[in-house]
Amino acid sequence: MSTLTFPKAVLWDMDGTLVDSEPYWLLSESALAQDYGKVWTKEHGHELIGKSLYDSSAILKDRLDIKDLDAQQIIDRLTDSVIDKLQHSLPWRPGALELLMELRQAGVKTALVTMSMRRMALAVVEAIPFQAFDVVVAGDDVTHGKPHPEPYLKAAELLGVEPGECIAIEDSVTGLRSAEAAGCLPLGIVNLMHLEQSGTRVIRPTLSDINLETLRGLK
């Protein structure tokens, strides 16, 4: 495939990749733990990064010994809390909006692929001052969350492209595994987690110095 036709699509993770929302999730998880007389550490929170909210809520329910809330109620509580924080301050990750704008201007297809709930994903998308994404695949749109390949396979299918024609931008090991399993080229942007460069993975410290030409050079 010519580098001029690659990538045909760029698939974006949201939390920690597009928006710096991971601290909001940690605060919300910690508040939930406090209500049940437990302590939720930064390390506990990092274990959940990239996982589906269904998997994360099961972990929270077990570790915090929550008896009076089911998994969906835990998801709803955390999502409401994070959306409220994002409405007060929506911190974009460095370079993210600039790269998105360049991709849109060049006609490269884009998808948001997040394990957050669709209502939260749409709240973030609607805050972007231009039409940034062709499709959104959220945690409640798939049967199997990351690290399963389903989210990225679904995004590629909705865009009408092959996974091998896509770059997936991620900030977590779980997300990179999902992208790899789907057959995308995984681009890891370091945020809160250490990311190992292996196989087809490409790891970079920031999006600030990445443009379309850089992405084409990854093939």
C-alpha cells in the first residue's frame, strides 16, 4: 500500500488519549470506595485503564464489597461523576485536536473507539469545535470490550476499511492489545502507563510532534 493512501483511517481511544480524563475516573472511583469505607489507590485505578466499564465495575464491586449496587448502577454512577467533571473542565491531550483537524482536512476517516459509555463519548465529541469523527464505537456498543478486538473491528467495518489500513492511537496496554488483535497498526502515546514497543507497536511520548506525514511513515 502506498504511504499516500495509508492510513485510510485513524481510530482514537478517548480517555487518556484524546482527553486527559483518567484523573477524573480515579477521583470518581476513590469517592465510591470512600462511601464503602475502603481506600482506592492510584495503582488500583491504573489497573482499570483501558478495560471495559463492565469489567471495571465487576472489579470495583468485588474489591469494595459493594452489595447494594449492581454493575450497571456502578457504571452509571462513575459515568455521571466523570461527565460532571468534564463539563466543568475538558482537558484535551497535547496535540490531539491539532492532529484530528489535519486528518479531517486531508480526508482521512476517523473513529472514536472508547470503553466509556456512548453518552459520555458523545458529550466529549460534541465539545470538539469541528466534526472530528465519522463514527463512534463505545463500550455499550460492543459485546466484548478491549483487549478483545471487537471494538476496533467494528470501527473499521463501520468506516468501510480494512483493519490493516488503520492506525489505532492508544494510551494503555489493554487498548494496544485490542488494536493488535484487530490487525490495526497500534500507536501508543505514553500517558500514565509504561508502554513497551514490541511487534507492530509504535510508542511515542506525545502527539504534539505527530502529523499526517509522521503517521504515513509508520507503515
